[in-house]
Amino acid sequence: MASIVRPAEALAARLGLPVQDLDLLEQALVHSSWHHEHRDGAPGHNERLEFLGDAAVNLAISEALYLRHPGDDEGYLSARRAAIVSTVGLARLAGRIDLGRFLLLGEGEAQRSGRRRPSLLASTFEAVAGALYLDLGLAAVRDWLISLAEPELSAEAPIGSLKSPKSRLQEYTQRRSGDRPTYRLLDATGPDHEKSFRIEVWVDGTLLGVGEGPSRRTAETAAASQALERLRAIAESDGSGA
């Protein structure tokens, strides 16, 4: 009978890195919802590793951008970094290693398409980076991250396209009406380890978008993205341009 391949073992093979501590890498794949349902199945979930990986990812990306773009000022470098290490940016990197299929999720989280949720993929990606940092050292993690993020690191893009949806929406509305977007919490449901927020965004008395996510920030970003799409559609319909 064929032996069962552990998620960490399969991920290590996918990454092509000389992983030594499979237990640590496997902990990086453990979401709090899985740990809540399998208390004896792992020593803990991945949130502490996520904390460490966040620092490792930011340092590696910051150093690479600093060296590759000597003509960029601090503001432009910050915008570039923010685009890469944002929830959407990290989820994109996670997709390149097919991280979603290796996650250890609770039953409810898995049924809610957790393996494809950008915020969950981004946080797990950071946890994996944290585990690899402890196992292999910063140099190995830096080289891996730089290789994975090569398209974003080398891209030449206008600074406006690098800003977050919330920043772009605020700049757009202030330019058009002088008003700032207002974000309103509609509801927050679920237990602490599976919280879901629903937020709407208003500008000058008009509801422009509604977003959902596992944190207020993620839900606000989703609402801002919807608002920008709506404003763009309105601008195109009346010929004024966004």
C-alpha cells in the first residue's frame, strides 16, 4: 500500500527547497479553524509563524526593490512594496506555488472556499515564509521570494496603479467632490477564529460598494474595489472618463 504524503512533504517538493523541518513547515499550513477541530493533531496553528514571515517577506522585497530601482524615491518604493506584499499581491504569489491545495482547514472554512480566499492565502504564505526562515535562514528565503516575485519586482508601472483600492478611491473622490469615503460596518459574524465582516462604503450620500472579508481591512478594500468599478462604469457611460 502506498504511503500517505504529508502536506508539508508535498509542498516542500513543490517548492524545490531543501526543507529540513517538515513539522515546522506543516505548522505553517495549519489554519486556526483546523487546529480548533483537531487539538491533538498539531502543536499549534500558523499565526505566530505568520508574524515572523511578515517581517521576512517585507525585508526581502524591500531590499530587492531598493537595489533594482535606484532612481525611485521613498514614496515610489513604498508603493511598489505595498503592491507586492498586499493581501492581493501575496495571494498571487501563493497561487504560483499552488498553496491552497496544501492548507489544513477546518470543515466550515473549507466549505466556504477558504482555499481560494485571498486573505487566507496571503496569511498562510507569510507563515510558510516564516517557517522557511527558521529552517533555512534568511538568505535562502530571500532568494526564493525574489525568484517567485520576479515579475512584480521588475515591472515598470505608473505609481497610481500600485496604490491600494482604498487610496485610489479616496484620491478619486477628493478630486471630484472634495469628500472622503465613509466605511460603515454592516455586520460581523462567526466565532473569533472564523470572523466575517461586511462593510459598505459611501461618498457624498451615495452607496458605492459593499465588501466582505475576514477582517475589517479586507472588507473595506473589497468595498473600495467595487466602488471604483462602479465609478469607472458611470464615467464610461457618460463619457467623462475615470
